[in-house]
Amino acid sequence: MNTYFQKDYHLGAFHFFSTSHIVTLLVIAALGVCLFVFRRTLQEPKWNRVIRYAFVAILIMSEISYHSWFIYVRSWTPRYCLPLHLSDLSVYLVIILLLTKNLNLFKFLYFAGLGSALQAMLTPDLGRYGFPHFRFFEFFISHGLVVLSCLFMIAAEKYKPTVRSLWITFLIVNVYAGVIFVINRMLQSNYMYMMRKPGGGASLLDVLGPWPWYILSSQAVTIVFFYLLYAPFWMKRKMER
């Protein structure tokens, strides 16, 4: 069992769109579909609370285990382990969302949280930690629940994002990125990949040019991606009219 918690894991590195990667994405997608299939049940107060609190409990246990593992292998460092990547920060914000059902927080997380978690799961920066290492499971559980939590709020609470919230989120993310840039300079870290691209050669940033130009290029990509996330609601409104 200790093999799957080792720092120096030799049973297989993570490979993009390997069988384990694709199956994991399909499982998360299937769970997302189930949220809408059983949306009427999830709208009942009892089941609504059960699912929300279950998600919160799993997310908290995931984060505790994440930091505990880094401490266990003597690798915890503020240069890498702080929840400052947007997808990591979203885990904590989603916990607050599930407990408070705050609509404005949902509008932010739908674009920033759902968008960053989807990108993170499509191109994970997991390095040597492929299936079935602990880091593989922890990564996809935490990021997958960010996605599922946002979908849950749509299916169960009938929350909807707006174009206004899209641009407000874009502005907040850029202000946050400016703060993270300063933190990166202080810690010599690479949160939000603002100082260099992630390793592995399969990130979207790899096609956006060298540093610092890929940071500017990602602005346009972010806007397009946000509008793609908003498209289902725009289409639904058109169909209703």
C-alpha cells in the first residue's frame, strides 16, 4: 500500500489521455449528467443538504490528505503547496458556496472555478504520479468536485450565470493574477504558471507563444472559453423565446 503514497513513484508517470485519464474524465462527466437527470430529487431539501454536505466533507478530507501527504514525504513548501492556483483556490471557494448557496459566488465560480478545473483535468500537471498513485486520485476528486458542485447549483438551485458576471469574473481573475505575480517573485514560485509553462508539453499554454507573450495570449483564450461556458444558457434563452 505504501507504494501508492511514495514520493519517488516508479509504477508509471501520468500520460495525457491515457486509458486511466479518459476513464476518469468519463466518470466525472457521467456524474455531471446524473445531476441533471435526478435534478428534481436534488431539489428536495433533504437530498439537497445530503449532497451538498457530502461534497463539502469529501473536499475537506481531500485537502487535508493533500497537505498531509506533502508533510509525510517531507516535501511541503510554500513555493508549491499553497492553494494559489485558480483551480486550487476554487476548491475552498466551492466549499463556501455549498454551505452558503451564495449566488454571486456561484457566478464567479461558474467561470473561474469550472473553467480552471476543466482545463486542469484535461491537462493535469501530475508528472510522475500516474494511476493509481494517491496524487492521481486526490487531484481528480478535488477538481472533479469543483465541476460537479457548479453543475449541482445549476441543476438543484437553478442558478444561472450572466454576461455581466462573465466580465466581472474576468476582471477579478486579472487582478488576482497581478497579486499572484508579486507572490511568485517573492517565493520564486510558479503559481498560475505566470513565470514559466508547466512541464509535460501538453498544456494549452504551449501553443500560445513564449513567456511573457503566452500570458497576454491567454487573455483572449480566457474570454473565448468563458463565452463557451455561457453559450448553453444563451442558447436556452433563445429557444425559450
